[in-house]
Amino acid sequence: MPRNWTAHELLIAMNLYCRLPFGQFDQSNRHIREVAEKMDRTPSSLSMKLCNLASLDSYHQDRGVVGLKGASNLDRKVWADFQQDWSVMAEKSEAAFEVLMGGIGSKEPASEVEQPSGPSEAERMVKTRRLQTFFRNAILASYESRCALTGMAIPQLLVASHIIPWSKNEERRADPTNGLCLNVLHDKAFDRHLITFDENYRLVVSSILKKGDISEFQSSNFAKLEGTAIALPHRFAPDSKALEEHRNAFVA
């Protein structure tokens, strides 16, 4: 008889759910097979659990995507815990995934990491890295590793952009609905509030980027793109209230 899923195992399953693009939950997926082996579960069991989680996703429900019925009460509780506080649950989930997979995805390039000044600082840096890793994985998976505005599909040039800045709301630092997948140029402009998106997800460009003697590069990447609608993700759609808050800070 199959053993019941534990809360710890569901943290790992939820992490994988956020890491994989929707539609890649088949048991033949090598990522599912690798994680299932580490968990001492069958790929079929893990695949079914991801589909159970998909059935709880309100974004899929709104699109009429049913998912696999049979989600347990514990599934529902863990899902609700994530919705209530993404930062707390994302850190726990990322930590569990790292331990299971032997630290995969846990290291940053040495040049980008400052040396911690003490135990508390080291703990803070570990927490920050875990949240950033979880958030980036969730955003890139949701947008299938493409810039929502331009369609650029070069991961090294893509950024998981926060709508409400990291420094402004601790609870939303790892919330995928508080993010967009943008290329590095438009991410920087978005972060500086020189571009934003209207109620219909269309690009709005600040006059600062359109006035004066501007280059063709600048015109092509900003003025000529104004009014372009972003490609929405396959889950974790950007929060309309977060975008409204961003528009309120927009430099017209």
C-alpha cells in the first residue's frame, strides 16, 4: 500500500511544481524521475502529486483546467500556507529541496557573494539566496524562460523582476504573482519606474525615454514597443493590485 505523503515531502513537491513549466509534469520528465528517486517514490507518484497541486491552483481553475482530482487535506493545507506567506514557505521549500538534491542550485558565483561578517549575517545571506533562487525558478518556469515583453529566450539575459520591490514588502519577496520575466534592459527600466504596464498589461513608456535626440536603439526598445501587451504566464499571473501600485510610482 502506498505510503502517505508527509508535510516535508509536500514542501519538496511544491518546490518542483514551481520549478517546472506547466505541462511538464509527466512521469517521464527527467527532473521528476531524479527527484522521485531521491524521495524514494515512483515517478508516477510524484507526477500525480504535482497534478493534485495543479488542481488547487486558482489560476488554472479560472481557465477551466481541472488538474488531477484527489488532493488531500494536507495538500490543501500546504498550498494554503504558501498563499498566506510565500517567503516563509519558499525558504522552507528551497531548503528541503537543497538537502534532498545535495545542494543543487544552492551556490552563487563567488564574485557575486559577499563574505558574511558573522553567524547571523551568514544565516541572512542563506535565507536571501534561497528566496531569490525560488523566485527566479518560479518566474522563469511560469513564463517558459521567455521575456514577457519581447519574447527573448536567453536565460542569462532574463531577470525575475519584482513588481513590488524586494525592499518594500518582505512577505512578497518570493511570491510569483509579484513578478514578471523581463530581459535585463526592460527589467532595469521597470525597476526605475521608467516603464510600467496598464490594466490590460500593455507597455507604458515614460516621456524621459521618448523625448530629445534619442537613438534608434532607444526608440526600438521603448517608444516603438509602447502599447505592446505582455505574454501572460501559464500560472501565477501578475497581481493586478501590485501592478497598480507600480503604476502609482511611474515616472510619466
